[in-house]
Amino acid sequence: MDRGAESEREGEGSGSPSSVEVHRLEFGVDWPPWHAAAFLVEADEPLLVDAGVPGATGDEELRDGLAAHDRTPEEVAHVLLTHPHSDHIGQVPTLREAGAAVHTARMTRERLSRDPEDLAAGVRETGEGAGLPPEELDEHVERALSSLERNRRLMPPDEIDHAFTYGESFEAGGLTFEPVHTPGHQEGHACFELALPEGTALFSGDVLVEPFRSAALNVGLDRGAYDAIDDFYAAYDRLDAREADWVYPGHGHPFTVYRKVLANSREALDDLLADVRGAVADVGPASPLDVTRARVDRLDHPAPLLDTLGALGTLDRLGDVTFEWDGGVRRYRTI
Ligand SMILES: [Zn+2]
């Protein structure tokens, strides 16, 4: 996204597990790297990890992608979802209708059950403190409400068959998956670890991707926005304590260089902190919005602002920056 990582793919092609087939299904999206991936796992009962983009195009891409491996949506018995972003849960309705059981984190089900009025209040409160002017605040509230509504339409909370708890493995299609809580990009985000006799496969969603660092969207512009980067580091700490031989990410290509991508991802967070600290030093005392403007040219997506809020929260806890309230707005300066 804001940083290109190295795109070396050591072992690609040769590096696949032998005891289970994993096939990548690709869906087009409007932003780099222009696709999102889902994975067909040929377990005792075929299953999918993630479910592509919504709408008729996504439906066609799903059917074509499955057909390339002689499968139909009716044959997919389970769908495991890393996180509730539309490019990962888009075809849940088709798969549910075709009979698949839906597995997602309990935290994700709770997020989808969020009271819209409370969400609107949270966005307003966080946005005001960040220095957003009233008209932009309204846009952010609208955006948050419509994305909640869309996600609920794609994945109604009461139609989730299995809301898993972190720390507990579960069985799907004859395989045992261990969900790893990996917030930062999205607060309930799951990576799925699959231990095989010949090694470990990890379905990493948007947390560990090779071409870029995913934005710290975590809770969105809601209460808790200042925790996003701390959460991201915690996710990488958890992954650091594990090993993976094959990684299947939600964007970019599968890779085997687990340690390297993990190190690059962590470095990208360190770079973000340095960038935000530098911007505060340049323009502070300044609101989070002004700090964001000082470090990026375009602000037509909330991602850079959310990255800033998360970074400011971490820098504040590290004692690098502090803020004072000024007419309901946080003004940050370096220490
Ligand atoms: Zn995502």
C-alpha cells in the first residue's frame, strides 16, 4: 500500500504440501495489486478459505475458479473467513445458498452485530478528536454505516454456523485448523494454521502479504482507533512465535519465505511510526488530520488517517509524542 516490499518468491511452484491440494482462486479488485485471493482446499470435504468479491462478477469468478478444479459451489462444504472485508466475504451468500457452513471469529460476529447508532457515535467522537471538519465527519459516519450494512447483508450474524474462539482449534472437512488472532488490519482478523504431516500451512488473509503492508484499518474510525498499530505488532509477535512452510495470503502470491515477509511487515510498521513522528515534528502541535496531510498527498480513502491514528497511539505510549485537547481536537507534538 504505502510501501513496496521485496517480491522475491523463493521456492514458489515447488513449495506446496503433498498431503493436501491447495488451489488459489483469483478475484478482480479496483486497487493494487488488482486482485484478492481465496483458496480451495481439497480436504475430505472441499473447503474454501475466504470468499472473494461480491456481485455478479465475483459470482462468475467463483464458479470459473472452482470449475478450473472440477468443483462447483454446491461441493464446497465449508468456508473459513479471515476477516469481514468485502473482498474476502463477497460470495458468502452464494456459498451459503449452495450449502456451505460458514466459520468466522466470534469477535467478527460481535462486530457485525454492532448497534449502528453506537457506531455512528463512535465515529463522530473519534473523527472530531482527529480534527475532521463537520462535512467530512458526516461522510465518514455514512461510510462506516454503509459498510456495516453491506457486511451484514453479505454475512448476517445469525447465519454464521460456527463462530470460533481464539485459542481453540476446530475441525472442518476432516482437517484441523488453529485460528490465530492477528488484529491490526481488522480487529477480529484470523490467520488459519493447518498442521500437515510434512509441514505447516498458514492462510494469512491480509496480515501477511508480500507486495505491501495492509493498512491499519482495525476498528475503522471508531473508539479504539489509536490501538491499531499496537494490535498489529501484537499480531506479528504471535506469528513470530510460530513457523510456516507455506503461506497463502489474501493478496499477492503464495510464498515460503515466512520469516522474511514477517520481518518486512514489521519493518513497514517501524517505518510508519518514523514517518508519523517526523510529520508531528514538522507540523506539530497539529491535529491527526493535519499530521496525515503532512505525510500523504491524497486523502480520498480513510486508510492514511487510520494509519496515523494507530501510529500516534503507539508513539504516545512509547513517550515519543503527546497531545493536548484544543476545542475538542487532539493537538500532537513531539516530546
Ligand atoms: Zn482486508
